[in-house]
Amino acid sequence: MASIDTRTDAPQPGNEPTRFDVALVGAGLHGGLIALALLDAEPGLRLALVERDARPAGNHTWCFHLGDAPPNAGAWFERLPLIRWPGYEVAFPGFARAIDLPYCCLTSEGLATALQDAFAAHETARLITGCAVQALDAGSVTLADGRRLQASLVIDACGRSDVGRGGYQKFLGLEVELAADSGLARPLLMDACLPQGSQFRFMYVLPLAPRRLLIEDTAFARTADMDMAARRAAIHDYAAARGWVIQSVLREESGVLPMPWRGVPPAPTLPLKVGYGGGWFHPATGYSAPCALRMADLLARHWRAPYTALLCEWRRHRRQFRLGLLLNLLAFRGFAPDLMWHPFARFYRLPLATIGRFYRLQSTAVDVTRLLLGRPPRGFGSAWWRRGKTREVCP
């Protein structure tokens, strides 16, 4: 993999700053896709991508609907090593549905390979791995070892969300090898036919190969803490109940995603902040891939003067973000955790087009009406009256 530390023109501490057109900090999903889109749009671009870990892309699995991708995305998108399915399934007590919306998966390994190939093919691009960033501003990035990179455009793709108060989507996933074919042709996006309790729980299952699954025990909760051992045990129990015999665990990943009900993404400033740190995610699903794809496409077209286009996108994103905040507030504050599955079951009864637009943060006024009006799902208000009963029995 091309690295600034192995190129003959690599700067040494104390030397003059190295100059780039664009300096990207963070080689996760957002930084990686932006780098690929920029190099595709400008083959001679002087681009630096800085990652503190020894390799880019980390240990993640990113999924999205195929319709989330910008319609005119460049060849960089077509070259992504995606796993694709024609749709997925959801299951709730008394209700199940096959959702015929094409669904995609991008693994960390796939993104790392795509970045390796892209940087190897572009002589003016540098991938700096295993090096933390000490400071950055609108025109430069200072590395922990003292090196300084100057750039016309600096993009910060690191950081957690600090949008505001809310709940969390937390998960632990095991990628497993089975003794026989799983028989699963499509992902199980949400299997909520599980015992519920103090958290809304469901299993998320991706069939990566006939005998290879990613099974994630997922919860929507008010706190971010996780009992890792209990979640591993729950995944093994779930697999056994489905008749899947796990031969080996290939990989484990976990995460805690924000699901806020207050606050809005901050207006764009310089240096540009993308990803969760900039509020570029779906507040009601935790997905960030739709925003990452749009951001990569936008910056590939406007990187020389991105602010006006980015401000327009931020205004549109902010309007959609507020809908997600409201839905999170209703779900987390209106439903007792063991009844929170009801609004999700109602959501998956909506028309496919409404579901698709919601996921890609493009809900229309009619979609909002369908989401918010009508008879409330069963259990709405249970969080309030249960809280009241608790107060009554307390001495």
C-alpha cells in the first residue's frame, strides 16, 4: 500500500511542509469514499489521506440501499467491491415482510483494497497510515511526529457525533462460518421476534456467503453500555434456534451509534467536517453510508470551491434530520422498551417508495404525513403511564 513514509519524496521532521490540493484526515467510510471519488474525478490530484491506524477502513461493515447512491455517481462507485442482494426481510411478532429494495454491503476489507488500488495507481496521492494528527486547521494538518501538510482544502472525517441528547443504537456482531449452508438468500434487516426487556432488541443478519453470516445483536436503548459476553451468548443461542451450527467465529465487531432527539447538525465551516462528527448521518437509523456517498459525489464535483454546494446540501440535510429527531423522541420517550417494536412494524408496512426515501433522507411531505398521522401504534404512551405507576408504588 502506498504510504508517504515509503515514498522517496516523503517529508522528514523539520523539513518544509508538503503541499497538497486536498488533505483528508480519517480513512474510514467517509474519508475513504471521498478519497476514491476525488481521485476518480481528478487523476492528477495531489491528495493526502491520513489514518492513525496501521491500515485504513478499520473493522466495520457498512450497508445501504442501492438507491441511496447518487444517480450520477462516477466510476469509483461501480468499482466498489459491494455484496448485493435484491432485497431483505423484516420480522416482528405477528408480522413479516420481504422488502424488495436492493441492498448492499461494503466491508472494511473491501474498502481497504479499493483504497490500496487507487493510491497505487495515482503517483500524486499519498496514504499516510499509522500516524495520528496533532492539529488541523483550514489550510494545514500537523502530524504527531511534527510533519506538516499544507492543503488548499482540509477535510476532517474523524470524530464522534455531539449533535445532542438522545438514545443509542448499540450492537455486537459475529462473523461466523457455518457447518452447512444457512439457506438465507436475503439479509434479515430486523428480526424482532426476540424476548424484549429494558431495551428494544433485534437480530440483524447478513448472508455474506452460503456458509458465512454476520449476525448482530442490536439494541435501541437510553444508555450506551453493553454486556459483551451476554451478547455473544445471545448470538450463539439465536443461531442454534435457527438450526445454524457455528463452526468458527471469523471476526467480531461492535459499535454504539447516536440516535438523538435533540440538536441539529452544525453549519459547515472550514476545515470541512464530515461523517458523524459533522452530523452527516441518519438520526433515526444510525446509517451514515447515504450521507457518505452523497458527500463523496458532491466534493468530487465541487472540491475547488465546495462551500456553496455544501451549504445547500446541509440545509436539505437539516430539514430531513429534524424528522428523524422527532421520530426518535416519539420512539424513545413514548414507548416502553418492550413495546418499541410496534412503530417499527408499522413503518415496514408503508409503501416501498416511502421506505426507500426515508432511508436516503429524502422523505416528501406525503411521506411525513404517512409516518406521523393516523392511529398511533399500539403501546404509544406506555413509557408515561408505566413511569406513573412506578411513582405510585414508591414509598
